[in-house]
Amino acid sequence: MPPGGESTGVALEDCAMLARILKLYSSSIQASPNLALQAYEAMRAPHVLNAYKKAVARWQGTREIGWLQYRLQFVGFKIFLQWFAGKPNESFAYNVYQAEIPEAKGQET
């Protein structure tokens, strides 16, 4: 991903989600680790792809701007942050610890 800090956040979310899935699927992993990895991929792929698309759009939008436009965006961003302080958007509202993980087929809980 282009620089912006998204990669670090996504990597940490990946670690947390993989740990949760491995714990949930622990009884079926010995039989087939592919079930846990498929569940992990199904859970994370849409979120990661969405974050990547947003990062690329931001990166492409700011690559070829002039000095004045950059300064206006910088000031506008500060105003935006003050205006929306305390109001999480969809990117920050996502919580891997609260995401529902599908049960493994044939696994009893």
C-alpha cells in the first residue's frame, strides 16, 4: 500500500483475526488447517481490498498537485479533524475482536 499508515494497522488486524480464527478452529486444524486459513481469507480479503483501494485513491489524488493545493488540503484536513473529532468513521469503527467468525463445519461448540 502507499504510505499512510494503513499497512501497519491492517497487519495488526490480520494478526488479531488470525489468532482468533486459529483458536476457534483449533480442534479442526489438526485434521485440516486449510479450513482455518480459508475462513481467515474469507474474513480479511474484503476488508484489506477495501483499505487498499482507498489508499491508492488517496495516493493517486495527491501525487501531482501543486504547492498551493497541497497547503489548502493540509489546512482543510486540520479543519476536518477538528470538526469530526470523537466521531469514528467506518475505517476506525471496524473491530476485529467483535467480528463474527463462521464456525468450522463439523465442529461442535
